Amino acid sequence: MGIQRKTYTDCQGCSLCLLPCPMWQQHRDVMFSPQGLAKATQSGATADDLQEQAASCIQCGACDVMCPENIALSSWLEELSEVIGSALNEVTKEPKLNGFVISCDPLVQQSIHVDDFYIIDAAPFHADYQRRVEHYTSLRIKTGCSMNLDLNRMAIPTGIGSEAAKQEKFNVKKQYQWLIQGREFSRVIVENHDDIKVLRELTDKPVVCIAELLESLDVRGEHAAG
Ligand code: SF4
Ligand code: SF4
């Protein structure tokens, strides 16, 4: 039923996967991109040759959505790397009451304001792209808040919790700085609770998790049961 995904041999070198790739953003070296890794492998490079690059992938899944050849890039990179661990696998363990589900709640939506900066959890967003991009586009229009969506409507990831960040192959702080620089906001709302700690070190504005917004509605009795 699902569309058959291709593999690195089908890479035509169009470079589109570089645009949303945070690994490329940080290194500015095509070898730290799906294209570079695919082309190197086509030319005979082995997994051993590419360990450093493959291990810098944070498994955000943006390249999977962007690739016009429909190559399953993040799972291929996961296979390539010995250390990667999979953020995308975490998606299958996403709790039932996750950021996406909570953000569908009309009362939660009413508590999101025009001067909020809303950080979508990137890996689950890309793994369920068609449905979620529609939802967040409508949420953004409805609330007027800003979001970590780029011009291609990919969610810019923070990298928190990725194996690459744990192994210090991806600089999470640099990624947050890039996310917030030049933005005007009076509050940050995150879907991934783990984002809070680092963000609080980088901004004096309040940082809250969307689950806490839901809880605060329940505490105030605004959230009608059933
Ligand atoms: S999964 Fe994310 S970090 Fe990894 S190659 Fe794709 S876009 Fe880059
Ligand atoms: S987007 Fe796909 S086809 Fe284009 S360079 Fe990247 S991996 Fe290759």
C-alpha cells in the first residue's frame, strides 16, 4: 500500500536534501549531507570510510521528506553508522498524548498567542509529514504564532536527545542559537520537554512545554471533560 522507497544508488545529486539538513548546516561540507554520503557510496566508499559523517546525523527525517527520488535516507544513514541510534525509532514509541495530539485541542490552541515561538518536535513531524504539516500550517494561521518551520515547511530540529548530540558530533546549543536568533517572541512553547533546559540557558523569556499548557487548563478547570 505504501510507496516503495528507493536507496542511495538512486541519488541524482540534485542537492535538495542539503536545504533542511541540520548536519549540513553545522558543517557546511557536502560530505556531511545525504547527497555527499550517497554519492561517496556510489563511488565505492564503505561504511567505515563514512563513520564520522554518518554519526553526525541527528535522524530528524527532513531529508526523507525532501528527496524527490523518495530515497529512505535517514534509515540508510542509520544502517551506515555504528553509533547513530534512532530518533525516528523513538517516534514509534511516541506517547499517545504527544505534542501533536495536544496541539489539536481547541482550548490549548486558544492559549497559544501571536507572540509565542512554537517549537515542533521535528522527528515525529517528518515521520508523519503530510498530516502534520497541514495541521501546523493551520495552527500557525489560527494563532499567529511563529514556528520552527523553514521555507520548505520542514521543522528545524533542535537535535536534543539524538545519539549524535550525546556523542558530541552535533552541537545542540548552536542549533538552538540559530533557531532563536533574530526572532521576536515573548514565550517559547516546546513539544519535547527535553528542549526546555537548554533553551532556558539561552533566553530570559519563559519556556513551557505544551503538556504544561494542557495541565494548566485542567488546573483552572477550563478543560471540559469528555
Ligand atoms: S536525518 Fe536530518 S540530520 Fe540526518 S541527514 Fe537527514 S536531514 Fe540531515
Ligand atoms: S535530495 Fe535525494 S536525489 Fe537529491 S541529492 Fe539528496 S539524496 Fe540525492
